[in-house]
Amino acid sequence: MLRDLNPYNPGSGLTPPALEGRGAEIDAFDLLVARSHAGAPGRGMVLHGLRGVGKTVLLNAFARHADAHGWFIVPVEGRATKAGHLAARQKLVRSLGMAARRFAGTASRTQRVVDALRSVTSFSVSFGGAALELGVEPFKGRADSGNIDIDFEELMEDLAPALREQGGVFGVFIDEMQDLDSELLSALLAVQHKAGQESWPFYVVGAGLPSLPSSLSEARSYAERLFDYRHIGALDVVAARAALEVPATRLGASYSEGAVQVLLSASGGYPYFIQTFGKAAWEAGEGRVISVEAAENAVTEGTYSLDVGFFPARWDRATPAERNYLRGMALDGESGSATSEIAGRLGSRPSSLTPARAKLIEKGIIYAPERGRVAFTVPGMAGFIHRQHDIWAEE
Ligand SMILES: Nc1ncnc2c1ncn2[C@@H]1O[C@H](COP(=O)(O)OP(=O)(O)OP(=O)(O)O)[C@@H](O)[C@H]1O
Ligand SMILES: [Mg+2]
């Protein structure tokens, strides 16, 4: 086994050696891109699911595909804190400016194109604090009121005719969309709404936690109709097997059937865990065929590496009160908990636990699948909490 060639790639947003099991989503997105060029009005797309299922990887694959088909890509990432909200806005302005510059580079300099670039410049002064160098003066009185709702719409009103004239499409790709500030989110939804009505070549493509669809509906009641919502979950058995086996096969290695079973069952089909256990199995394997024994060692090693990396990345961000809440939840395993039940368990009034719950939701560690219930956003979190004896001994 050539250890240096380990093909597996566990890590946030890291491109997997084989992107398996997402054919339906990829086909749907390819169709969206094809339709966008035909001028057909379309909806954007929203990917939602637990941590580590491959939303970022899929969103990036979409963005690459759209870019290769001539879209102007505007990447943005939501972040939950106040500073993060500001950073996301600045990133939006910068990305928009870069996309506008690429557009200017390919478009002929018609009046519509000049107006569009002037509007982007105004918008960048209002929200980015500095004019982008697009070689035009700001458009006075357009996209510069300082109110993002109005300005974003005016910007698109000026940009859309130019895009249409030149056959261009703008796509805003937003990761961690649940963490955008609510004003920016509402503005984006309003523009996507208008884009559908007016056939503007503008699409929002987002990814985020399972709660994302309901937060979008709360922000704008029509959000339900704006997007093709896709739940991204664990891989099915066939895809999970391929995600594990294909990278090894390419390098002339393979797994015994027993080893595949051990690794797939430990991973639960979750892409992050498949990469982690695959990587550990490659390291544990000797010879060209990875044995059951190597797979079992890999599960031990892989679990250890998750316990010092993937899980603490969340656990360590919780305060003592929040950790107490998480412990209360862990007793229900992975299936989620009734909030009233947790309160009973912790001997507290439900209202006194509300701040801890709200903070954990804001930090993206738990979410509310329905009223009165909470669940971990991180698959395997309950198991992790149970494995940590010192976590139970704390405080
Ligand atoms: N379809 C897939 N097949 C195989 N591996 C995958 C697949 N999708 C993602 N992965 C791997 O899973 C890991 C997690 O992917 P990614 O970071 O995209 O997940 P995520 O859903 O965005 O997680 P988070 O919610 O924490 O941001 C990465 O190591 C990636 O290489
Ligand atoms: Mg992600």
C-alpha cells in the first residue's frame, strides 16, 4: 500500500476523490443551467441537510458547472456572528464586483452594459465602503440609498437588461445560508422572486442546515415557491460503497467484502465519515487488499480522529450551560428530543433553558425539526457525548 497516495479527503468542503450518490441533484442543476440559457424563467435551488453530508462540495460542483457554462458566479458564505454578518455583506459586494468585471470583459460596451456597471459601482460604494474599479462613474440615485432591500433590487433592475442583451447569467452561491443576516436574506429572496416574475437571468443557489427551508419561509412567505429544495442526506448503500471503493480501485487496491461491511456500517453512509474511515483503512491496510482486521483498526483510529477533530469543533464552542443541554439531549440518542423532556431531565423549567437552546441553534449545533423538538445538526454527536467520560464528569 502506498501510504503517500491516500486518496481519501475528510474535511470541510474538501473535494472527495469520488463524488457519489448525488446524480439526481446534479442532473436537476444541469437542467437549471441549460434552461437559464434558453431564457426560461426558473427557480433557484436550495440544498439542506446535516453537517458533513456534502452540501458544500455539491454547491461548489454546481458553481464550477455553472461557471464552465458561462454564468457569472458570486460566491458568499453566511456566518452567524455580527462581525460575520458584515463580512458576508462585504464578500457579496466583492464577489459581485468581480463577476461584474468578468462580465464587462466579455460584453460589448452598450448603454445597457455601462448603466449596469455604474449601478454595481453605486452599490459597492453603499455596501462595500469603496468604489470598485469598473471604469465608470457611480450611477447617482440608483442602488445607493443604503437600504439593502431597495438597492439590491435596483442593482438587478439595471443589471438584468444588460445580462439579457449579452446572454449572461448571474448566480449567487451561498453556503451556510441560514447564517446570513435577516435583512440581506430578505433582499436576496425579494430579488429572486422578482427574477422569476420578470425572467431576469439571476439565480440564488444556497446550502445550509435542515432548518434552512423554514427560516427562508419565515423571512419571506413566498420563499417556498422560489426554490427547488433538495434534502441532502447520508448516501444510500450503493453510493456509499462506491464512495469507499472507487478511490481505492483507481489506485489498484481493494477491500475484502467483510472490510466494506465494517466500514460502511461504522460510517452510517455519512460522507464525512466514509472519508475518515477510508483514510484510516488505507493507513491500516497492508498489501493490495484491505482486510477485515485493518477495517476494524480503521474504525477505532477513525473514531478517535473524529473525537479529537470533527466533534470537538462543535462541542468546544458550547458554554457550560449549553453543554448541559447537549448532555440532556444525548440521552435520546440521534433521534432528537422533546424540549419538555430535556427540561424534566435537567430539573429545570423549560423557559430557563430557552437561552441555551437559542444559542445552540445560533451556533448551528442543534436545530428545531418541529415545534417543541430539537435535534443535533451533527450526525453521531450523541455517540460522541456518550464516549467522553470526562464530558460527563465536567462541572
Ligand atoms: N457525494 C460524496 N461522496 C463522497 N464523499 C463526499 C461526498 N460529498 C461530500 N463528501 C466528503 O464529505 C466531507 C464533508 O463534505 P462537505 O464539507 O461538503 O459537507 P457539508 O454538508 O458542507 O458539511 P457542513 O454542514 O459541516 O458544512 C468531505 O470530506 C467531502 O470530501
Ligand atoms: Mg458545508
